[in-house]
Amino acid sequence: MSHQATREELERDAIRLLCSELIDPETRQRLGGLLKTYVFEGELNDAVYEAVLSVGAVSSKRLRELLPGRVTNLGFPDFDLKEYLGQGEAVDDIDRLFEHLLELTDDSCEDNHKAMGQSA
């Protein structure tokens, strides 16, 4: 895991990638699927992730419209969507967000191997 980023920051970055206008809906669903076995440390991050996946392959604009209501329904009425959106994401930001998502999938794979009695 990055020394500069906490696990919750990595989670938030992974969700930012999923909410990005720079990826298409099908890619969002595939990338989101990579985290299916990941156990989120932050409860809000977990709720936002679940809400992102639950809306399906919709445009990022539609996702941003649906997300606040879905997250509120999951028990987080003070949800702030801006926390999960980038500020005019540049390509290098997308690369960083993608790297953070991959770090989480690596963590998830290691945890699964340890749970099955295998060394990582």
C-alpha cells in the first residue's frame, strides 16, 4: 500500500475512478467488479461503492444524479457527493486513481489467500 495514502483514501480514490466522466459505463462496471471481494474499511466508502454498482451501466451524469439518493437510503443522509468527484480530472489523475484501485484489489487477493491458509 502507498505510504502516502491511507486505506480509506485509496478506497475513496477507487470510487472517484468509478464516478469519473472519463470512463464509460461498461468499464465502470468491470472495474467495480474487481472490488467485489474487497472489504472496505470505511463504512461510507462501502455504501458509495455498493450504490455505484447498483445503478448499473449508466452514464456518469446519470450516476451522479442517482448516487446521493441511493447512499442516503443506505443510511448516510449527510453524504457529500463532491468528496467522491475529482476536480476536472487530468489523465495522470486517472492513472493514479486506477493504480489505487489496483492496490485495493491486490490487498483483497492477499487477504483471500491468507484466509484459505495460503501464504501471500
